Amino acid sequence: MIGSKKVVVVMPAYNAEKTLKQTYDEIPFDIVDEVILTDDCSKDNTVEEAGRLGIKEVLVHERNKGYGGNQKTCYNRALELGADIVIMLHPDYQYTPKLIASMAYVIANDVYPVVLASRILGKGARKGGMPWIKYVANRILTFIQNVLLNQKLSEYHTGYRAFSAEVLRAIDYNVDSDDFVFDNEMLAQIFWAGYEIGEVTCPTKYFDEASSINMVRSSIYGLGVLRVSLVYRLCKWHVYKSKLFPKK
């Protein structure tokens, strides 16, 4: 709790048994009121590990719904529990939970309604082991997205994000993709709704247990990102209609 604002951390999990405890142990429970873990039909013992750690809100998908589908379950449940600030943290320990307080206070103090933990601000990405090809792809995609969305973010592809409940209620993220492009559709919807997004610099770690997608999936994701940004621009020009960006 920060003042009267309830802080909820959501963790969309898939095969996170080996890294869940390390992630969970660094969550600042002096301000975090609840933790929600949604398991997307993991093949390991993620659910059992969550139980051992004492996580009370554990939601299990009987079939794999995808990265975006897993997040939808997280956010829907957080709003049901009355969250004022929702922080999405991957349980693979690629991002440090020690930034939760900084991100939450930015929102609690009404500085920004959304905060991204950027790997690109500073030297966190390459220092943490991000492959060169992914780093270059990130920079190229981000440049194109900034042009088409008329924004100036350092990156759109981080999986570490914080939202005010107001923003989550204002956008219809449930119509977004269930795949990885969900992240970018959600950010585009936030800009479409007129909200601003702040950023904090974030170190990152790349290792075997950290979540990553292969080159084929990465290519599909990149094309999806470009599609979202182009559709956004066409909707701004009133020459295209999309359920992602309803007419104002």
C-alpha cells in the first residue's frame, strides 16, 4: 500500500519453477499488498513452487493461452481484487523486482499513469547479455514505432511494466492478441487513449532459464509490431478502422 493505493504484482508464468523463488524473495512487501501468479499450463512444477512460497492468488490455465492471454488473466484478476497500481513482473528473474517501489511511486504520486522499465536507457541491455541481433532489432523497431505513434520511448519491448488501474479500465486489452504482440497492442492503445508513459532504466539478465523466443517467433513478433504501429497511424488519419483503436 502506498498511501491509500493498493499495489498488486502480477506474474504471468510459464515453466518458472527454477526462478520463481529468487524473483519472489526480492518483491518489496512493505508496499506490495498482493501477488497474483497465473500459470499458463506449465510443464514443470511452477504451481507447486508458488504454493510452497505462500502465494495465495494462483490461477492455472488448463490449456496454454499464450503470452498475451496469460497477461489478460493477470490484469482482470488484479482489477477484481481492487488494485490501484498493477505491476507486471516476469517470474524468470530477467528483471530485478527491486525497481517495483520506484515504478509504483511514480504512479502513486501522479507523475505518470504508466511506467516501463527500459533495458535500453543506459547500458543495461548489452551489459546483461542481450544478443546483438536482438539489440539492433529492438532499436530499429522502436525507431519506426516512435515515428508512426509520434512518441519518444526508448523501447516498446520490455516485459516489466506498471499501470494505474484507471488506465487498465480505460483500454480494452481483452480484444488484443493472445500472442507476444499483445504488449505492443496494449501500449498503442494507451497512447490512443491519451495517456503518457514514463520510463526508468533497468538492468537485465540473459541466461538459460530466462524467457526468450526463437528467431522464427521473433520475426513474426517484429512483423506484428510493425502492423500494430501502421494500423495506429492509419486510424489516426481516419482512413482505417480497428477494434484496437475505437473512434473517439
